[in-house]
Amino acid sequence: MKAIYVRQYGGPEVLELEDISVPTPGENEVLVRIEAAGVNPVDTYIRAGAHATAPRPPFIPGKDGAGIVEETGPAVRKVKEGSRVYVSGSLSGTYADYAICREDQVWELPEKVSFDAGAGVFVPYATAYRALIQKAEAKEGEKVLIHGGSGAVGIAAIQWAKHVGLEVYATAGSSEGMELVNDLGADHVFDHSSSPEFGYLDEIQETSGGVEIILEMLANKNLVADFRALAKFGRITVIGSRGSLEFDPRLMMTNEATLRGMSLFNAPDQAMEEIHSEIGKGLSEGYLDPVIGKAFSLEDAAEAHRHVIENKAYGKIVLHPRPDSPDAG
């Protein structure tokens, strides 16, 4: 089978396509034929060795994916051969034709949900739910600012927010992204690339009187300015950051704001069970609907890593392991 390997930490160029044997599942394991693998910003941090969960090389990257159960271990009861599934991580990595998963890492994918969409489920939707519902404790009728609403996590956050009855203020950095955010049902849409810098936050403050919740995707750039748009007693959940910043704690003290950090992979088992239960409901009922921005072949994984970091956010980036993958163009 074909698989992408990282044999040393580094830039996108360290992603190498190799031929390896198809693995065999253990007693409580599942072999999934990957039809689409999801590419997330966190994958690039892991590839570079700049993330707490980064394994030591060599390893196959990838936590998101969707496909068909090829084989199960003798003790597996949750799924059977031929089941359509999305995966919430794997033991072997999803940038490959096949992936070995624990039984608790595979989840039913409804027939109406494509494999590409299934590959866009776990990290974005679990992250958004954890940030908005479990960490920020969002309540119906509150106002939320979602930075980067056209990215995979932003899209998921908008869909969760609309489902629980929040008033959504969302940003994007391109006209295409702003159109998408509007189509997703955001109540107010802003261009975070407009001049003057952070002027859109002043607009949000004027429009909303201050939002109760902010989901922050790039804290090293935006966090200090976020307090311009935050209501008294508001909450900020930090989802992503690509560096350090100088921060005055009086920004929090003045309005008695709460700043909460999160890493999806710290979620305890009970919280993760809740997340997957809610994702299953959302996919089945249709109020969760991943948007695919661009698909790459497995051999173009390096280009996919560049794209997810360097380009304007628009939907989920996926890899197709084989030309005959159902959603391959």
C-alpha cells in the first residue's frame, strides 16, 4: 500500500510517499480502507515536531479520515467488514491507503455523508464543540464571535452555534470566504483583512454591544485586540496560536473576562463520548455538514500542508489515497 512517512521533523518537504505492507489488525483493532484523509493545521505542527502530541519519527501523519472497514479483530463488536466509518485518530496514521484504528476510534458514517465530508468531521467538529459548548459553556441567545469562520473549525463552530441558538458574528479574509460564512447562516459577517487593522472588532463592538464568547483561532495575532469586542464577563476560548505575544492581564481584569485554553486531545473520555454522540446526531439530522475546500492526491501531501497554512481558509482540505477513491475528481 501507499503511505506518507515523516522520517525527520521539518517542513512539508519531509513528507515522503512510500510503499509498505498492509497492516493486520489486532484483537481489538480495525483495518480501515481510507477513501479520504483530512488535513488539519495541527498536522503541520506535528510534522514539524512543534506539538505536544507529536510522535517520534518515523511515523505516518493524519488523525482524520473516512472509509470502509476492511477487516476487524476477533474481539471487535462495534463495526463489521463493509461498514462506512469516519475515524477519530488511528494507531498507524491516516495519510495512507489503509489505517489501523482501535475499536473506539471508528464511528458510523451515515450513507448520505460522503467520504470527503467524513474526513472533515473529527478534528474540526470535535474541536469546535469542545471550544464552544464544553469550554465556553455557550447558552441560547448569547452572541459569539468566530474568527476564521470560513476555515474547517470555523465552519463547524458556525453550525454548532446556529444549532444551539447563538447569534453568530463571523469573520473571513476573502470575498469567497465571506460569502460562504453568510451562506452558512452567520448573522453578521466581517472581513478580518480590511483596514485599519482590527477595525472590524470595533465594528462588532458597535453592532453587538460586546459579544459574550470569542473563539480565537490565532491568538498570537488577535488575542489582545479581542478585548475590544468582548462583553463584560465574556469568555474567550483559545483554539490555536502560532507564536507568543505580550499580554497585559489588566485586559481581563477590567471586564472580569475569562480566558480558556484548549487542546482537543486533552478531552477526558466522558467529554469525548459526548462529542461523538452529538456529532452523530448532527450528521444524521443534517445540521452538521462539512464543507470541502480542496482535494489533493496522496502524493501531493506536501502541497496540501502548504495550502492549509498559507492560503485563505476555505473549508476542509482532504487527501485521496487512490485515483479511484469515490470522491476523487
